[in-house]
Amino acid sequence: MFVFGNFLAGLAEVLNIVLTVYMWVIIAQAVLSWVNPDPFNPIVRFINQITEPVLSQIRRRVPTVFGGIDFSPIIVLLAVIFLQTFLVNSLYELAGRL
């Protein structure tokens, strides 16, 4: 059973790293939206391709623009922090019990 516990611990660590990287990508996209970067830059295009599907879902479901400020990145960041706190810690706890 310890193998399954180690698998869950590894899964929790990978999930934590993926969520942390995505959080930084969301922050980078928010900063880029302030400076109006070159839309043909491959880094800018990659960041937009990664973040826009999630942000557009939030914008469609929740009115997040107040006074010209888009709050959808904040909602996504809060969701990522919730997943890191709840899901990753739950997986670590479950792995420790096995």
C-alpha cells in the first residue's frame, strides 16, 4: 500500500508545481495586459493561448469588469490558491495515511 501512498504524494507534488506555474502565468498575463505588448511575439501568444480559455469562461459566467478593470485574473488566482490549499493538501494527507 505504500506504493500507492508514494504515487499520491508524487501526484500532489506535480499538481502543486503545475498550479504554481499557472498562477505565475496568470500574473504575467495580467501585467502584459497593462503594457499592450506586441501581439506577434511568441511568448505573448503562448501566454494568451494558455490563459484566455480559462479567463474567457470566467468573464462569460461572472460580470468581472467594473470601471474598465478586469477582475477575472483575481478570480482565477483565488481558485488556484483554493486548489493548492484544499486538493494538494488533501492528497498529501491521504498519502501520509496509506
